[in-house]
Amino acid sequence: MNTTHDAERMSSTDRAWLEMDEPHNPMVASAIFELDRKVGGGDIGHELAALLIRHRRFRQFPDSQHRPPLWVDDDELDLGYHVHVVHLDGARQAAQMHALINQELARELDRFRPLWRLMIFERRNGPTTVLFRAHHAIADGIALMQLLLACTDEAPATRIRAKSRVVRRSYSGPLGNLIRRLDSANHTLEGLRNFALVELRHPSDIPRHLADGRQIVGAARRLLSLPDNNPPDFRRPLNGQRAVAWVDDLPLSRLLALARVSHVTLNDLFLGWVAGAFNRYLCTLGKVPAENQNLRISVPVNLRTDDGASSGNCFGLVMVDLPIGMRDSQARMQLVKQRMDALKSSGEAKATLLSLAAVGYLPVPLQKALVTRVAAKAAAVVSNLRGPDGPRHLCGRRLRNLVFWPPQSGGIGIGLSLFSHDGKVTIGVCVDRALVRDPKRLVDALRETIEMDMDGRFEKPQPAKRELEATS
């Protein structure tokens, strides 16, 4: 039985992400990874579940009946819901798996259970693939990926680990409830005390905080005043039919070498390729973008001071205009770098984090109205995460790849991600079919753009290069 003394107050940012769910667009982060050899779906499912539920948030469900909402411990965790094993057979196993992943990504998670789910695909004569899904209210993508990787080992384990038994501190007896309340109050007061002590020790920082506040307010105003000028193909209403595609064999060393000689970061390189891929994709539809056409995307920015392993949401968003009308690869990449460098020195990421915290205290209809307004400014979410440099193992098998898809809020129906791990780079694309009917066409356009740059076969320059010179 669940009781409120097993509850934990939900932060305003977590609540904001929880309420962003739409029937056609659940706010759920997803990832797949493939093991290099087959392993029983039940074994890996229970292994992963046992590791995940060591983290309290994976044993809790949201209770929105309270104000503010609570995270409530689920004392009757149903692994039959959270772990689903699929046996694939026949000649079209890969196609079957893709179709099932598409269906699962469009599914909302049950609000009366902890907000995560695993789907394990067993192939008759192939490796095992795992799909991991968790709601953004639990944690942001950075924290979720770190948590997922923490479930793996550097070296292959000799045997499957024993299932964990969840141990929760409890207080019983006639004074139990009072002790629990005092314990909770102590944590709250301790946090306030530490906050006050830090501020009193550094009074000289107050002017800087005020300046930061003015910068954040200015960034928020800029964000809300951005025009809705994305290409019409990416401004249609979503239909809720999700589809995914991915690339999992790009060599990290070659991409880093290209970034060095181009004097840009790997993220700049990736965003430049995304711009080129959208140009190619629109051209295949017979809709050649104008030279000055941009595609505005939303890019998550980590605002943690640690490695991102903690739960919760601590990230901001910046809006970047990708020059999809430019065909000169080098000029396009340098323009992306200029725009990203300008955003890094602005307060836009902090502004969105604080805005989300404030939104979490508003009535739900007003929350959704504001989120929809901000989301309408961007056509896609593009995320870049770095994984471990060496191999990782689970159940004694090596992870062959790992691909993730960031959730898209409001009316955004396109998500792209880059993830580097064990000397390779994977790129994932998740779309709503109302905007991109076949994500493979976008992935093919992305691969072709990348391969041309890696081979030194840069695309032919166009007069749009003048935009770069004008903004220098």
C-alpha cells in the first residue's frame, strides 16, 4: 500500500516536464543498445531492472492529486509491465523490430506506475537489442544516459549479478510518523542553511548575480520574440505516428581529426552536417531552400557542475538557426560555429532553466500554453552527448552500439542525436510522420553529407557565403 509518508515533493522543473506530455508526443527519452552476442531477454531485463530500481525515482510514480505534486513510492512494482521481452523470428526480423520500436515510442507511460520501461528484442540468430525509455520528469537526457551507462561494466562480468533487493529506510512505532516529519524538515532546513551560508560568505558576488539576472531576462525576451520562420514542411500539426532511424558505424577518430583541421568542435561539425542534411532532404522533395533560409533548432545545454550522474533536470535550451540554404560546407560550418559561440556567452540556457522552474508553479493549462509558444520557435531538438571512451559490458556481453533519441516538447516533431562511445559515433533520428514521412531519407542525407566532408569532397559554394562575411 502506498502512503504519503513514502512521498517526496516534486521539483518545479520536474513537474513542468511531467505536464508537457501530449497524447501524440510523450515527453520520454529513449535509447537502444545492441549486445555483440545473444543473451536471454529475461536475464538482461531483470538484471537491468534490478540496477535501475536502486535509484529511488525508478521506484516512484507521480501523484498529481497533491499541490505541489509528489513522487510516491510504489510498494508493488510490476516488472511484468516494466520489462517486456519480444521474440523475433522469420526473414524480416530487423523490419519487425523497427516497427515495434516506432509503436513503443508513440506510447505514453502509465502515470500510475514508475515512469520507465524496457523492451528486449531476442532474435533467433542474432544479437540482443534493448530499448530503454524513461520520462523526462525523472531526469534529463544527460542524467538518464549516465545512469544507463552506470548499469554497465568496463570488463565482462563472469556471471549475471544477483537480483537486488530494494532496501528502504523506515520508521515504525507510535513516534514513526513524527520522526519521518522531523527528518524531512531537517533536510529542508539544512538545504536552506547551506544556501544562506554560501551567500553570506560571498557578498562580493551579489553584483554579478544581479548582472546575470538582467542578462537572463534579456535572453528570455529574445527567445519569445523570435519569428516563426521555419520551412513550411516542418510547421505542420503532428499526427502521433513516430518513426526512427539511425547510423551506428561512424569512426570517432576521423570525425575528431576533421573537427581539428576545421578549427571547430565536434558539436559544431554535427550541427553543420544537420544543416546540410536538411538541405539535401528538402531538395529530394523538390523544395530547394532559399540561400538565406534557416532551420531553428533547440539544443540542450548541461548546466550541472558535476558529471551529470544525479537525477532530476538541470539543463537549459538554446535556439540555434542552422543555415540550411547554404551549400558551401566549410562556410556553413564556420557560420554555425559563430552562432554557437555567441550563444555560449549569452544567458539563454539559464533563462530557459529558470523559466521551466517558474512554469512548474503555474496552472497546467497556462504551463502548456507557454511551452507550446516556446516550442513553436523550433522545428527540431538536436542533442550531442559523449559516452565512455572504452568498451562497456552488460551480462558479460559487449555493447556494440548505443543510440538515443531526445524527447520533443510541444509541437516539435523531429529529434536528432549524436553519441560517441568506444571509438564510434552513432546518430539517431526520431520523427513524427506528419513532418518527415520516412526518417531513413533524412538519415541517408546526413550520411552522405558526412561522408563527403570526410573524403574532402566539399559541396559547391553558393553566393550564400556572403552571409558569413556579413556576420563576421
